[in-house]
Amino acid sequence: MTDTHILVVDDDPKVRNLLKRCLTGEGFTVTEAEDEPQALELVKCTRLDLITLDINLGLDDGFEVARKVRAFSDVPIIMITGKDDVIDRIVGLELGADDYITKPFHLREMIARVKSVLRRAKIRQADPSVPHTEPSGTDQHSVPNSESFHFDGLTAIPNRFELLDRDGKPCDLTSSDFKLLGEFLLRPKRILSREQLMDLIGGVDWTPLDRTIDNRVARLRKKIERDPANPTLITTVRGVGYSFTCEVERSCQADA
């Protein structure tokens, strides 16, 4: 990844130096900025692949920097803060941050998050319909209220959060199950990475060691596969993620 360029924005030279040593050790090219003017100038004149951005920049505001960057660039941003405040987290994500990490953090975690965000950015470049970190149902693949999906004898009705089995009886799916199923149904026969699936269902804390998606897929398979031990609807793509391999038909229902 020697051609991957990361901008580290932090007013603390010790933190900048630590992150630079950590990231260059992974083969990344690193440039530093200590305040808003430096950061914005570098974003405007340099080809960057990712920014790590501290929320507290002395007299400057990391949120304001993120807002200004997003006005002219979609470069991925990982926001860093010294406190675990859910409001800060929400504000950062709403401003367009791709991930969020709290100090003190383990350098291995930082590297994992950087690599994860970079992979998601690469996926978005190949498929612009994939969102940064927005919940399911808010992107351009959203389903009309009257639409239903038919696959392998099953029928999914999104506006009712309802799945009918092969005998026409309701299946016991949680809202979490249905969100995951819905994203597969919107993208049949496409390979979806674990990172991409976490983005689509609204997750922001994914790391390569996280088994959340695998567990959710396993649970969903038990409810929709004819033989969960030998799945044919949701197949595993080794080293990448999953693919919904079944034919999916969409139809409109008459309004109730």
C-alpha cells in the first residue's frame, strides 16, 4: 500500500508522531497537519486516500474541519476524540465521517480501522451506490412501500417487516434479520464484503476480528434456507463475504 496517502490532523505533535510511525510502518505515506488551515490546504492540493482527524484541535474544531472538507471532497475520514460521547459520535458521523475512535486507543485497532475504511472506500469507487455509513433503507436502493420480493418459494414484504414461508405462513424474523435479508434481496447475485454489509445495515464499529455479520448470516440461514447446513441462498465467498445467489422477483402489492 505504498501509494496510499494518509493525512494525520492533530494539534499534539506526540500523537502525530505516534500515528505517523504506526502508519508508515504499515507501508502508508503519511503527511501531518496541526490545525484547520494546514489541513484544508493539504486536502485541496494533495491526493489523499484517508484523513485521521482529531476533534479537539486547540483553537480549531475538528467537526468544522470535517464539515469544510465534505463541502468539496469525499476523502474518507476517521474522527478521533478523547472522550466517548455518543453525541460527538453522532455529530461526526452526520458530518460525513466514515469511522470514529476514542482515545486512548490501541495501535492495532487504529490500523484495523484504517484498513477497513480504505477497503470500504475501494468498494464505493467500484460501486458508487454503496453508502459511507448510513443505515439500511436510506440509500438509492430503497424499496417502495407497495413492493414485495419473491425468492425460492418465500415472499418478503418490507413495509410490513414480514416474511412468508413456502406455505404462506409468517416466519419469525427479527427486525435485525429483516434488515440483513433486505440488503441481500436488493443486491441479488452480487458479492458483498463483511465491511459493505456492516455499512448497509448501519454498523460503524466493525473490525476484521468482528464476527457480527457471520453470526447474523448464520441466524438468517436457519430461518430461510431449506438446509441451513448446506446453504444455497446465501453463499459464502471465501476471504471476501457473502452473495445472495437466488433469483429474486419483485412485484407491487395492492394498497391495503
